[in-house]
Amino acid sequence: MIAHSRTKYPHPPTVDLPDRQWPSRTIGKAPIWLSTDLRDGNQALFEPMNAERKLTLFHELVRLGFKEIEVGFPAGSQTDFDVVRTLITDKHIPADVTPMVMTQLRGEQIVRTVESHGAPRAIVHFYNAVAPLWREVVFGLSVPQVMQLIERNVRLLKDLTAQHPETEWILQYSPETFCMAELEVSLQACRVAIDTWDAGPDRPIIINLPTTVEVSTPNVFADQIEWMHRRLPRREHVVLSVHPHNDRGTGVACAEQALLAGAQRVEGCLFGNGERSGNLDVVTLALNLYTNGIDPQLDFSDIAAVARVAENCTALPIHPRHPYVGDLVFTAFSGSHQDAIRKGFAAQKPDGLWRVPYLPIDPQDIGRTYDSIVRVNSQSGKGGIAFLLERDHGIVMPRRMQVEFSAIVQKHADASETEISSAALWELFERTYLASPRQDGRVRYLSHQLSNPGAAQDIALELTVSGVAIRLNGNGNGLIAATVDALRSRLTGLEGLRIDSYEERSIGSGAQAQAWAIVEAASPGVAGTRFGAARHVNIVTASILAVLSAANRLQS
């Protein structure tokens, strides 16, 4: 890093609040949500939305359940003015949804903003910067001049809206740059707006406190919110709102802690779009509440569909690691994670509390599937491999077989340097265990005959060994013992063949049912054991093929 005096970046001020209450509180309900996608989010796009895309996104926000939506800056552009008028005149706004329009504290803009009116209920958002840097460098205003600016323009809005009693008017005032301003100055600015508007039961007001540019940790912002919450006049008539940005990557944390500190309302964009590092990510905050058992009052039950609408309207892609919605957020490559997830799914009760390791939310609750929860690459382990084979192909491997096959998969992944799909994983399993007795092993199966059923079993095996057809006979206490006896009798290298374990199971039902057999075998002179597996409509044939699979692998 470039060396410089420590004072180049001054330490942000802290708040003298020794009796702060927010750290011991919990969030008990969802806040009032306001979507800023159509205005604050729109101005941050490479190519701002046209009227058609704005209307599409507006209808999506309504469908999701937003009751307050910032629809534009009608005094700032003709497009925004026309969109606001279209929403009103063509009756796109449901009765329970309140549109918000914003304007700077300039007389001609306020007049133009009121001219766009016509909705039964409307929020007019006033904002002006109050922090020292903006007062001194950008605007050249003293604190008294800032207060005069607020009073003059709130009074103008009050007079203009009084001429249109058919609309219920709500003032929203934002001391922009609040997080960098002196708290006393911010409080004074809010008090002027509240008193001039004459907030009361029939004259609601929203005080919106933004982290216009994040400069401190979220706990400092929470202290600032609690400080204001305690001191705002006419507090019972004030809705306290926050508008976090994300310059330090803590926009969601700021909003959560602000709710603990007294905020009742939050503003943000669906997936955090906004200037610089973005606005508050509403989806993340809402689903964080959901995973804590709180109804967010927004419908994200098909989050992928919401993402598609947002991407189409904004032309901004959503990162694959974006919380809850990214393509990879429910995907585990790590072996230990995969094993934990597999065990969690096995233990999860249908009506029980959600308790699956590494998955804070059930993907199905937001319209996601389990298809990509586990994916395999060189970092994966036996748990993930076993999960995919069981889920997609019905094969349940014994634990020692999981260990054996995971080493084979890892070697393949290291060589290919790519992710291994479920289909490719199955192909590797087939090539390793299933193919040799029929296609490419030294010992290949042709047919078998059983006789003398009972305690002792006689078997005649028709095989090819290195391409030469032979017939082997064996006898033993059961099918597996007879098959092993036959192989030992004439096949070099298999004289000491033994079976250490055997499992069988059925997959499917009716005409589609197949039998699976898995054996673990050993032979003198070969280190460790080898597994063999086979499937067939007949369990006897599957068992013989599994023994031949293991025998071929011991000789390979």
C-alpha cells in the first residue's frame, strides 16, 4: 500500500451512547419495505431503463408484495415524468401500493413534481446533504442556511399539496450524508422538516436516514439511529426509515442493526443494485429474516424468476455467489461439506426444524432445487460423490466403497482439471465397476447354471478368460461361495480369492425393478481390498457379475 500520513483517512466519529439498547434486542417482524429499483437503482445502470422495462419491473415489484415503490424523479427527466403519469392514468398502481417520487430542494422541481400527481396516496421525497464536506465544499452553505433551505421548500410543498386534497400526501425527508454529519445538525434538519410539515395523525412524515457513503462499521450506524430515534420530535407520527449503501460491504448489516436500534422501514433494491458498490440488497435482508423464522412479507418463493426479471430489466448479471439467488450458493464442492450435507438430508424430518449443515435455508422454499447442491471437482470427497450417486442413480455405496471410489474420482478430476458432472460421475462408476464382467475385463461373463439347491450350491460358469471360452464348476455354501470356488479352481491369480462383505438391494418397482449387488473382495499378493458391483433384473446374475467385477479389479 502507498505510505501516507495516518491522517489522510480520518477515523469516523463514534456516538456517545453509553446506555445503548440495540445490542440486546432481536428483530421480531419485517420492516416496511420501499423499493428504490426504479429510481436510485436505475440511475446506477450503464443504460437506464426505458419506459417499457420500468413498467415491467414495477409490476414485478407489486407481485412480490412491495407496498411502497419509488417510481422516479419526475422533475429530473421527461421519461420519469411520463412513467409516473402512465402508472397513474392507466391505473397500474393497486390501491394498497403507495408510489414515491423524489426531488431536490428546488422550487421549480417541487412544482413539477406536484404536477405529476394523481394517485390517491403519494410520498414526496425531499433530500439535501447536511454533512460538513458537502456544506463547505459542494454547496458553500452554513448550517443556518441549510435549515432555511429545508424550511422554505417544505413550506412550498405544503402549500402546493394543499391545493390537491384528493391525494393523501406524505413527506419523506432525508438528511443526505447523514452518516457523516454531526448528529445535532441532522436532528435539527429533521426537526425543521417535521415542524414545518406539521406532522401529526393526518399529516404523516417519514424521516429517512441514509448511509449515503459508508464510512464506519455497522454498530456506529446503529448508535446513530438509536440516538436519533430517542430524540426525534413527534416520534409517534414519524416513520423512521434507513437507506443503506454498500461501500464497505456492510449494507445489509447496517440495515439489520438499524432495525434493532429503532428503524421501522428500509429502502433498497432487489439485488443491491445502486451507485458505487450498491444499495441495500432487499432480497438478502428479507431472506435473512425468513431464515430466522420471520415472515418478510415479500414473496421470494421463486427467486430464480425474480432474478430473470431483474436481469432483463437492468441488464446487470447476478453474481453466481450472490446470497440465496446465485447459481452456486447451494453448491458444495468441498468433500467435508458434501459429507455433512448428505448426512443432514438423511436425518432431516419432513415436518421438523430445518437442520441441514451448510444450508441456512431449504432451497425449495425459494423455488430452487437440490440438483446442484453437491457438485464434484478435485476438492470433493466421498460424501458428495455418494450423495450424487444415490440421488441420481439410486446406488448406495458402503462407506469403504465410498473411500475407494472417491480416490478414483479425485484422480480423474486432477487429470481433467474440471468439474465432474453427475452424468460423468456415473460414467466413471460404470467403467470402474459395471463394465468389466461384460465388456472389457479379463474375465467376462457369458452364462451360468445352478444345480443342487439347498445348503450346498453347485454352479457352472460359462466365461471367457482373455478371450478364450471356458467352463468353470464350483460348489459352496451358497451362491457367492460357489462362484468363488469356481474362480479359484482354474484361474491364475485368483487362487486365494475371498469375499469380505456382500450387500444386495432392489431399486425401482414392478417391471422397472433391478437388483444391485456389491461385494468387497481380497486376494493374496494384492494390497487392500477391491469392490465389485453389478445390476441386473435377476439378483443371482447381479451377484455373480459383482464377484467377477471385483475379481477383474484385483487383477488389473
